[in-house]
Amino acid sequence: MDTVPKAEKAQGSGEAYPYTYYGTSYSGYGSPGHGDNQMQRSMQDYVLILRERAWYIVLVFALVFSAATIFTFTRVPQYQSVASVQVFRRDPVVMQVQGVVDNEIRSAEDLNTQVKVLESFAIVQRVADRLTGEDLKAFLAPYQKSAASSPPSPAEIIFRERKIVPVRLSLVLQVQYAHPDRHVAAKVANLFIDEYIAYNSRLRIEDSMKAVDDLKERAEQQKKKVEELAINLQAYREKNKMVSLDQRKDIVTEKLKALNAYVTQTTSRLNEAEIRWRQVQERKATPAQLLDLPFISSSQLIGQLVQQVSAQKIVMSQLREHYRDKHPKMIEAVNSLAQTERELSRAIDSTAAMFEADFQTAKRNDEEARANLVRQESESLELDRYAVEYSNLVRDYDINEHLLNSILGRMRETSMSSTIETQSARVVDRAAPALKPFSPNIPLNLALGFLGGLALGTAFAFFVAYIDDRVKSSFDIESVVGLPLIGIVPEIKRLDQPEKAQIVANNQDKQVVESFLTLHSSLRLKDESKRAQAILVTSTIPGEGKSFTTTNLALTFAAHGEKVVIVDCDLRKPNIHKSFRLENLKGVIDVCAGTQTVDQVLCRNVHPNLDVIPAGGRAKNPTQILNSKNFELMLSELRKRYDRIFIDTPPLAAVSDALIILPLLDGSLFTIFFNRVRRKAAQFSARKLLEVNVPCFGAVLNGLNLAVSGYYYAQYYDKSYKDYYVTMAKQDPGTVER
């Protein structure tokens, strides 16, 4: 018989055993695996989750829907009235006067500011103050009935119940107010818009009057400053004798111009006189040379004397032709010529002296003119310096006087505009008493309760599924635990342990018998499990029916003509002997200790083709016994005698006894009890089982509740089979299907 483990075969053939490691992350009923046998949840799986927990959904739905119903029908009806007010983009222009407060609506932020003003507690308080007398009694009546202590203030109630809603793409604001009395609701909504309009007007007037007071104070201060500047300006005029600065400046300017022209003339005259004087000085040694100067020769006296000298020289030349030098006429002519020449020389000297005197005079005139010009320029500069200071004083005075006039004008405009009645908003629609209450909205509340109940119930069902991590579905076994599901055993009720352990033989539950026949067929479909001679049966925790599965599966194989033996290797808490009502005085422990032989401990023909080897008591050192050579020899001996050897072992989560003997066997079966073991524990045990590299044929689900079998195992187990099987059994009670 081929006993080579499948994992070892896979190493040579290149095919791996379909084992997948699943991490600890978990969502819903389990996280899908990452191997070849990966499964994905379908919509049907989620529907099954809801079907299993339908009562949770019904309970939560009933609670939520009942709460919504009670809330709806116990609430006091509320009437809502709506008043609309239009906010002006800018204040109406009555006078071309700029307002003190800029109320222009330029953007969404400005409109939202008006919304906040409407929502402000200042408006709420003013509305509350307007409620007096009977209106106040009607307003507080609903709250006095329900309040055990003192009722809240009207302002608190209004602040809580009012609602400001801006109309989209417009400058219209809606004031919504709800109250059990529809007339009170309408009145409060109307008071809101009235107080809003009055508030803006009052605010504008208050700001204007405050601005007027500020302007008055500023005007008084400015007036004092103007008066002080006027006094300073007058004092400066008197100090510097500047009665008329402009007239004085014109006179000084005219004098300066005349002096400039006079200096130019004196300079020109000086230059001319200096030139003549220098020419005279150069020719002064010789009178004849002085006559070469045009301005000397042009003198009338000198001209006459020169002509006389020339005439006398001619006369003397004529006389010289007739007379000698000693002739009295010659002497007279010579003396006359000498006298004329002396007069000419004196005239020339006198003229030369005159030009020198002219030069000195011109020089003195030029110096005097320049001195006068310098004095006049100094006076002009001093006047300009005074003019700068004077101009500064005049400019300061004019500026402050203009500012004073502006303040006084603005004050008069503001004072006048504050008395003009203008509004920044107007009423569009006044609130009217509502014809029917808006709250409670019975259809809406019931619909919300209905849908909310379903939603919360569904969410609660999934939450319960999330925290419930017990193995119950094929998805859990195949995807989370990582083993193929090869058999399902229905739940057995009202039977003792021996009757359950031999239910295949006594045929007390035909569905269970049929499930083991199906498991038998599943094991014979594959060559690996079909050729397996020694099969280990284990579980995760105690109480999952591993011994029950072992005995009934062995009985099924025996019923099909194979020679079968059951070996109880649960040396810590043996159970096989109880299943068959056998003694447990000797068994595996004795064989491994060498005190008994297989034949001595073997319970033969417990059922046709079925023998049993009990544990032989409880062992203190089970791992040493199972690791002993005698245990291997016992298995070898049993292989020679039997077609099938079924080994019952302790649970994997508690001890490692099953892992010790598993390498000596041909395969294993993993028993899982429905809705008892947790996924992580089963996953961990299955992983340890597979790490031994001995084929695990699959998982057997034990104790399936038929009431929920259709939720998880419709593809494996159809309840219609029960009706068919039971009907056939009643028709032919003597028939036993094999």
C-alpha cells in the first residue's frame, strides 16, 4: 500500500498540497485566503449572514420603529410661520451725502453678516421684550405645562426655536419660527423682521449722532488751532513790518531792476573813461601825440588853436620869404606862434586832465552803484526769507481753515442725514398663522424609523457576525481554516454516548447514517485517501466529536466489507471503550510497555469486521509511550492484519500527542463541531496538522443544526433530502441502504 505522504509526492511532481496560511486579520466571517483555494464572499453569503440573524434585525427594527412611533405621536404639534425680508444692496439715497456706516452688500460675506445680525441675541432679546401681556402668557403656556422646574426665559426659547434661512441667489432672508400656538409663531416671526429693520435704523442713527458729537469736538479743536494760527500770522506781520508783503516785494524788485540797469551803465561808462584815461597817460609826455587821440582832437578849443597854429605857421613862412628873423614882423609872428602853441599845450593838458577826472568820477559812480545794488540784493534776500516763513504761516492757516470748514460742513450734513428716515431692508412677506403643523412630520418620521430600524438592525447583525468568530460556514472551513470540507454530520439529539458512537450500526438516525455514507464515498473518490490504511482523527478542542466520527466512520468502512480496527490513542482521556461499552483494563499502554501483546489487548468482533484496541487506562507519560518503538511495532503489526486503521487522538489545541504519531500514518481527518470552536484556534490547529507533511484529507463538520443548514450549506446539504429519506424509510422500514 502506498503510504508516502502527499506533500512528499508533491515535492517530486511539482504539485503542492492545497494549503494556505491565513493571517489573524478578520473581517466579517473571516478573511479570504491567499492560496489556490482562495474563496471570495458573494452576495449570497451576506444574505445568509442576515438570514441567520434575522431575529436581531427584527428586534432592533422593532425597538427603533417603536421609539420613532412613540416619539412622533407623543410630541406636541409645532406650527411654523415664515416671514421674508429683503436686504437692500445699498441704502436709499435721499441726499448726496456719504453715510457714516457703510451698509452696502458687496459679497456673500456681507449678506452672511446680515444673517448673523438676525441670529444675534440682541435681536432675540428685543423680540422677547416686545412680548407682553396676553402674548407673553400664550407664548410661555406650552413650556409651563411640561416643565417641572421654572420655565426657561422667553429669550432662551426664541433663540432655540428661531431659524434664519437665506434664499439662494437673492438678497431675501426668511425668518422661520416654530411654536405650538400658530398665532404666536406668526407674531414672533413678524416681530423678528420688524426688530431687524428697526435695529438697523437705530444703529444708523446712533452711529450718526456719535459721529456728529465727534465732529463737534474735532471742530472745536480745529477752531482753536485756526485762531492761534491767525494770531501768530498777525504778530509776524507786525514784527517784520509786513503790512503788505506783495506790494513791498514789488517795490524791492523794481528797485533791484533799476539798480541792475544803472550798474550796467556805470560799468560801461567806467570802461570807456578808463580806456581814454589810459590812452592819455600813454601819450601825455608829448602833446603832439595827444592830438592823435580823436577824443582830444575833437575838442573845439583845441581844434581852433590847431588851426591858428597852422595859420600862423603859414603866415610866418610867408614872412620869412620877405623878412629876416630879426624883423619886427618876424619877431611878432614868432611870438604870436609861440603864444598860440602855449595856449594849445595848455588846452591839451586841460583836456587830458578832464578825461582823468571823468575816469575818477566814473569809477566812483560805479562803486557807489554796485554798493547800492548789494544793499538792495540783501534787502531782497531778507524779504524772500521773510516771505518763506510768512508763506508757511499763511499756508498752515489756509489749510486748517479749509479743514475747519470741511468738518463743519460734514457735521451739518451728518446731523441732517441722521434725521431722515431711511431703511436698509423692507418686508417682503409677513408671516401668517400656519394651517397645519410642520412637526411632527408623521410620514417622514415613520419612514425614517422604518428605514433606520432596518439599517441599524442590519448593521447590528453584521456587528454580531463580526464579533462572532466561531466556525460555522463552509467559507470559514475552506477559506479561513484552510481545509476542504469533505463531510457534514447533522446534529443528534436525545441519544446516549454509546448509541451515538454506534449510530451507523443501530440506524437510529438515518440522516446521520447517510452523512457517514457520504463521507465514506468522499474518502474513496481520491486515490490518496482511498489507499490510506492508517487514518488519524483529531479536533481542535475537546467535545467536537472526534471519537464519535472515528467510531461511526470505522463502522461505515466495516459495513462495506473492509476489516477495520479502532486504536484509542487518547491516553489522557480515553473515550473509545465507553462508546462500545468495553472494559479499559488493558490496551495500547500495555502493548507499548511490553506487558501485553496485540492479540491480548484486542477486542475482537465488537461489530462485524470491526475490532477495537482500548487505551488501557490513563497514562502519566503519554508522549513517551507514543514515541516508543513498541508503538511503531504495534502499528506495523496492525497494518498487516487490517484494511483500515482508525486512530483516535487528543485535541491539537490541548496537547501534541496527535502530531507525534502522525508521521507514522497515511493521513488525517480534522473534526470541527458546528458553531463551537473559534476560527483562529481551528486555523492554528489545522496549520500544525499540515506542517507535519502528512496528507490531511479534509475537515468533517459535526453537529450541524438543521435549522440553519440552509444558511451555510445549501450547496452541500439540502433539507429536501430529509423529507425524501424519511418518506422512503416509512414506506419500507426494513430496508437499510448501504
